[in-house]
Amino acid sequence: MPRDRTLSKESTIYTYRLLKRVHYKPIFFQVYWILTVCAFIGAAIAISFASLPTGLIGVPVGVIGIPLVQTLLLRLLLRTKVKHAPQSWSWSYQLPWFGYAPGTDTYIAMTKVRRLHFHVLWIVLVLLGCLYPWLSPSLLGFLVFIHLWLLLPRLIIIFLLRKHSSSGYLKINENDSSCYAQ
């Protein structure tokens, strides 16, 4: 019995045209990790010496807390802007999309990605600024560093794809991030 290969009237066909691709260069990640380890060790030493009890608690709380706050904010923004949290977003453990990010199997509008990440950037900075009276300056600087460290690679990709941000769709792959037009 031959299969009928005709499309139904309810089928939707998507065609995407590649606008720009940003390849992940391994040297970038190696330098990024080396600088991160050096800054992390320096900050941990500075925080520990500045205020020993706060530093011992603050470093692990910052390393775990800032990504959780970013994740909660992204989920909240997605839920309020899109009216539901997309199932395609999940945790990614590799740079540049370290943390809560769109999945590799979906296309997401560049305007949405840009807006979400800039909201998270500024909201977390404001929240950290509100904690200024209660935190030591070295711990506050460390928390800002962790926040920026997580977002900087994403913001660089968003910056590199800015020319197509009004009409493009982001697709994240293992070796690159691509911007497509529909």
C-alpha cells in the first residue's frame, strides 16, 4: 500500500533563510575560563579577608544564587510576556549559553531574546543595588561579577546579531548561534 505524500490543507510549512552565523571559537572560551578562574580566586580571597564569616557564606550563595535569580526572572518574564513558560527553555551547562537558555531545537525571535536578557541584566543589577547597605563592597562586587560573567557571552552574541534583531530568529546549536529570517 503506497503512502500518500501530499500535504494536508492544515499543514504549515516554515522556511528559514540564514542571515548570520556566529561560530563559537574554542580560544575565546579558554581565555574566558582562565580569566574567570583568576578573578574568582582573587575575589574569594578579597571577600574572605574583608569579612571572614560573610565571605565564607557569600561566595557559595553568589555562585548558586545569581544563576537561580536569573532563571527565576527569565521564567517570570516569559510567563508574563508569553503567558506561559515555553517548554523549549532549559538549563545549559556550556558557554556562551550557560544557565537558563532557549533549547537547541527551537527558533526564538531575536527581539524577545534581546528584551529578556536586557531586562534580566538591569533587574538583577537593581536588586543587587538594593542590597548595598547590607553587603560588604567586596561581596557586592563579586555578586555583580558573577551576574555579568553569566550574561556577557550572551550579550556579545546578541550584539553580533544586532543588525538582524528586528526580524530575525535565533537558533542555538552546539557550535554556533545562527540568526534566520522567516
